[in-house]
Amino acid sequence: MFQGTGSSVGKSMLCAAVLRILKQDGLRVAPFKAQNMALNSYATREGLEMGRAQVTQAEAAGMEPSVRMNPILLKPTSDRRSQVVVNGRPIGTMSAVEYDRYKPQLREAVKETYDALERDVDVVVIEGAGSPAEINLREGDLVNMAMAKSADAPVILIGDINPGGVFASLYGTVKLLPEEEQRRIKGVVINKFRGDVKILEPGLNMLEELLNIPVIGVIPWMDVDMEDEDSVTERFERRDAGGEVQVAIARLPHISNFTDFNLLGSEPGVSVGYAERAGELRAADVIILPGTKNTIEDLNWLKQRGMADEIVRHARRGGMVIGICGGYQMLGETLRDPEHSESRIPEISGLGLLNFDVTFHSEKTTVQSAGSIRCENGWLSALNGLMLEGYEIHSGMNRFGARCVPFLYLNGSDAPDGVTNEGGNVIGSYLHGIFDTGSFWHALVNRVRAQKGLDENEATPMTMAEFRNREFDRLAAIVRQNLDMDAVYRIIRGEDVPCGRWKDA
């Protein structure tokens, strides 16, 4: 099990790396996280919902994603409430206090789910959440040391050196735990290091002497493009203005499934950034409205910040605007939520860029979907027959008007999923993964390039599967070089690993 001194120390990424390494070494492996809090989610083959971090880890392990790998998913709907998804199905929205009361009913279910997964593989790599040393939350713990004890799993503790204070955070985390839990920690890893490891060696030796736990790796800062667990991501802070085609993604307060856009920057000449202000949209050639857990409230946020007006002006000038899932719903004329399934606001005017209305219901669509582009005219008609696949996670149904131009049909239906305006510059779809083949995005970028008087890019586009596998292998190579895998295998086998390696380095 990998635990951390806090959130965003690199647990998800190191789990993915070790899963990939173990798979490369011929083992059948699977990820597990008892409870995930994230808005990035995924619909399995059975139409069940799980966190994207474990989907990414399953892909690194070469496994079909399954809700057995993430039995509890919490999807925040506000600062104080979250939708609770158990074994892939939402059971309601709860406050932290309400959920804490409900937790005891979940312990046995989590244990049974884990045991069933463990029987099917050689090794399960378990991820913790936040820190095991949140002493105010110990009694209700499901996901850290309680999970390690339930699975009888040895623990490797990760600290992030990038913000400073890594030795204090590692030492403090261990010493705040009861002795029984301290003994479960068999190794320590320092993550995100920049520089010469020799500079660290005195501190590594002292840490080992203080804790009597070996430091089994110092992982460098890695420029590897992995899917992010949630909105606590460095991706939102990246600013790259060097591309010939500029893409701005609205950084909505309740943004979800922004993993849809990881592939976009791999297209030559394309720069991708996230925008929180109207001024950050003005230089964009393409504006993307992503998925969100609170469509109506996030649309209201766009209006309050002047971003909605900027998006409408961009579209009216012929600029490309794309909406996925909740962002797609925002492009319509009216959004209604009579059951308050997503928001306290019962009705709001949309951006009015596509001729449809949306009505939300409490029932949610979670399904894997596939279909093809079928468009009668316009630039999208050149893509007729192109197959796209992904998944849908949304509540709300669209009622289309006469001015909508259908372009994407899913799952053999005669009713369209994706529509565009008559000019073909405003496009919306519920399909997460619409860009994953690379071909649709490649064609869209080439259309923008042609409008700007630039030559089209004729290179073969990269698929998301190719992109992920490349990054998984890059990640595994870096981690294998900097993590003592012999020590990891000894920990897996239940053997002790001695301290002192840094004295001889």
C-alpha cells in the first residue's frame, strides 16, 4: 500500500508506475482504493461509475477497469456535501457528518470487495487518501491504515519534497501514528526531487536513524503526462502560449473529467491552457467548456465573471466553441432543474449557441458508448463514418430545436447525441473520450489552421491509447531507475529491508 504525508504528494502516479513495472515483470496486478474523492469519474462496461485515478492505474496494469478497484466514490457537489457512489451507483448526497454516520455500513462491503479482487491477481497495489495522520479522522478511517490492516498490507510512505519540509512531514506522519501502525510502514519514498541526490544523503541517513525505516527511493520531478485524480492538479497552472493554435479550457469551479483533454496538446502546433477570466479567452482559437458536477451553478459563475459574454462573442465571430457533457448543456438555450437534482437554481438561460433545452432529472446516465459521425453538410460531413467511443456520465436530457445540426449518433440510436450549429463552429456532445481516437481533434485543428491561413498538419494523429502507453512506459522507466525495486519486492514478500543504503551511496 502507498500512503502519503498529504494530498498531491504523488500517490496515484507512483501506484501507476509500480503497477506498470510489476506488469512488465510478468505479474498479474490490480489497483485498489477504498474511497476516492474526485469529480473525474468513468463509466465501466457495466455502466457503473468509478474514479478515474483507478481507471488510469488499471490501464497501467493492463486490466479492464472495474468498480471492485474503487468501491466508494465521493463527488463533491458543494463545499459541504458530496454525492456518494457505492459499488458504482449513487446512493444519495450527504454532508460530512451524515457520511460519517453511514461509514460503518460500508466497512464490510469494502473488505468483501477487496478480498474478491485480491483472489484474482498476484499483487494488489492499494492507494491511500490524504494522510494517515489526520488524527481527528482516525475513528472513521476507511482508506488509510484501517484499509492496510484489513488487507494486512505493508505500507510505503511517500513525501513530497517540492513545497519544502519533507523530513518534518515524514517524521511527523509516522510519529503521530500508534506504534502498531508505525510498524506497518516498511519503506519511505521522497518524491518530486530536483537536483543531486547527494545533497539529500545526510537527511536521508538521519531520517532512517530517527524512524528505523529505510528510505527506498528518491524520485525526481517527472515531466510525464498522466491523468489527474481531481482538481488539485498542476495542469491548471500551466501556461503555454507558443502554439499556432491556442486552446482555452474554462476552469469551472466544479470541473470534472478534464482528463478528456490530456491528448489535445500532443497535436503539433497546439497550446492548451485553462482559463478563469474573460481576458484569458480573448486570444483563443478554440474555447472548450468541460464537464462539471454543477452545470447550472458553473454556468452562473461564467456569467458573473464575464466569461459567458466572451464565449458568445467568440462564437458569433466564427470562433470554435466545444462543449462536453455539462459544458454541452451550457451551450443550449434554457436549462431546467425542477427536481433540484444538481442545483438550488430551478432554471437558467444558457449561452444560446445551440438550439436546444435541457431538463435535469435525478436519474443519471452512466454508460459506455460508441458511434459514428453522420452529418449532411458542412466541414463535419468530411468525417462521415469516423467511429468515436467513450462513455457518458450525466443527468439531463436535451430537447432539440430545428436549428440544431446532428453530427454524432451513439449506440445505434436514431436520435443524435452530438449537435452543432449551422455554421459548424459550435459543437456539443455528451461523449467523454470524443477526442481519444485523435482523428476528430486532428481534423478540427486543421480546420482552425485553414481559417488562420496556416498549412494543414498532415502527420498521423496519436490516439489516446498510444499516448497513455507511451507515458506509462516513460513513467515506469524513471521510477524503476530511482526506486529500489528489489526492496519493493522484499516488502511485498513480507521481508524486512535494512536501513543504511545511503551511507554507502
